[in-house]
Amino acid sequence: MKRIILTGGGTAGHVTPNIALIPKLRELGFDIHYIGSYNGIEKDLIEPFGIPYHGISSGKLRRYFSLQNFTDPFRVIKGFGEARKLIKNLKPDVIFSKGGFVSVPVVLAGKKCKVPVIIHESDMTPGLANKIAIPSAAKICCNFPETLSYLPKEKAVLTGSPIRQELLTGNADFAFSLCHFKDHSKQTILIVGGSSGSRVINTAIRGLLPELLKNYNVIHLCGKGNLDDTLTATDGYAQFEYANKELSDMFALADLVISRAGANAICELLALRKPNILIPLSAAASRGDQILNANSFRSQGFSYVLEEEELSNTTLLEAIEHVFHKKEAYIEAMENSNSRNSIDTIIGLILDASKK
């Protein structure tokens, strides 16, 4: 039996593509193990799948000054030692890394133990963790054609992002019932602010709610701790901190999705052929990767992009009306895209690497 170690964590986006690969890996008879941080989000997300989970020490590598920059390197070194010991004991045939800082010691230890490593870069340009990991990788998967120019030519493979297959089989009627909507004639807008929600998007949606509810039903995934109790009984408005199994049903019901521009999130929208408005995280609060992701999708005709600095009741309503008016053009562009069967492509790379 072939054995694979999956790694990645820190955010849901560094875990869900790994989860998308699990059914196919199991079908092929792989013995799957997961290495993540001791108490990261990845531990909670992986636990339901019954996969052996191994925690290691993890530190964050920051581009800005922080006192933790002086202590976290020791955590990374400790994590490298722990990952190396695990790899020697588990003797995997291949390692697949979705990124995040916890993956760095695993990838480096894999190279040290002569285990082939495949990494996946979701964003347009490699993040710091993957920049460190690239020299140790046998292959580097990516989502965007533009990313190929940032990667070693002999290692880079344009695969797209693995999409959880259950997202493609949602039940719109179930979501309608779950949200207690009453008017079937209204189209539905789904707002996804990321795993922890977005204050600026939440504020904009709620400020525009009286206008939106005239014509639309609204599903609002607002993030943990961001529910507004004053809106609980509002007809046509359903708010949730987050969605798990129900997300596929919500996607099935949605006619338009308003979302951040994390790479995995927008690749799911492409796979689902959902007209969308992307509000990328501002460069002031990030390294600007979401802006690059969003601009790539805009240039390909997949998305309407509204910069966070331009977000207001007026601009958001104009964007919604524009996308509904041009809805068929957005769907056609997505249907004509060169999006690949990412799971089969990545599994092929894993199989090839595990034979060596």
C-alpha cells in the first residue's frame, strides 16, 4: 500500500484542497496521514475524515518587525526535527503540501529524507512559505497561467485548484428551506466573507439590506461572532456564522455570489460557473495576492471586481445590478475557460512521484 503525507494549514484555504483529494486517494488505496500544527484550524478540519493527524511545532515567518520573529525560528527548527522524525517513522512514498507556514518544516524534512514532495501554490505569486519550499519540491502545482512565470519551468504544472466534489451536488430546495425564505420569484445573493468573515463586507451588506430585499433573497455568511441579532427575523435575509455541509446547497441556490478573492474560493466559483463580485482584501491588510487573483479573473471575464477602498452602498448596488444584467456573459466566459480536472491532474502527479 502506498502512503502519502498531506500537509498545510493556518487557514481553511490551506486545508480544503487537501480534503478534496482524500476521496480519490482512498479510492486508489493510499494510506493517508496528515501533518499540521498542534492546534491549528487544520486539525479541526481533518478530524472528521478519520485520518491519522500528527501535530508539530510551527512558527510564522513575517515580513514585518515583531518580537516573535526572534522566537518563531526556533519553533520552525523544532518543527523540522519533529517532521523529520515522523517522516522517518512513517516512510511515505510522497508528500503533498498545500502551503502555509506549518508546511515549511515538513517539505524541508521530506527533501532531507529523500521523499518526493509536490507543493501547490494557490495565488498568482508564491507566498513566503512556498518560496522557501520551492527548491525542495519535485513539482509545483498552480492555479493561474500567470504564475508559471514565477516558477522553475521544469517543475511548474498548471493544474487549477482541487475542488471538493460535494460542492457540485448541492440541493437548492434544501437551502431555500434552511433559510426560511418565502418568495420563490426572487433571485438569491450569497455573501461569503472568508473563514473569519469580513467586517467591511458585513457592514456594506447590512447597510444595503433594505434595498436588496426588495428584489433578492440574501444568504449572508458573516464569520464567527458576527451575527446581528437585530436582523434575525428579517424576511428574505438569512445569516450564518459559517456553513459546512450546507454550503453546497447554498451555492446551488445562489444566482450571484459576493466573495473575497482567496484563490480557493474563486476557483470554486469558476468550477460552479457562478456569476460573482470579488472584493479582494486590500493591499494594506495583505501582501496583495487577492488583488492579483481578482484581476486575473476580471481579465478572463469571470468576475466583476470591486476594490475594498471603493466599496459603498452605491458602488455595491451598481455592481450587483451590472452582474445580473450581464449574467449570461459571465457564465459563458467561465464555461469557455480552460479550467482543468484538477483532482485527476494532481493525482497523476502524485502517482508518478510515488513510483520513483
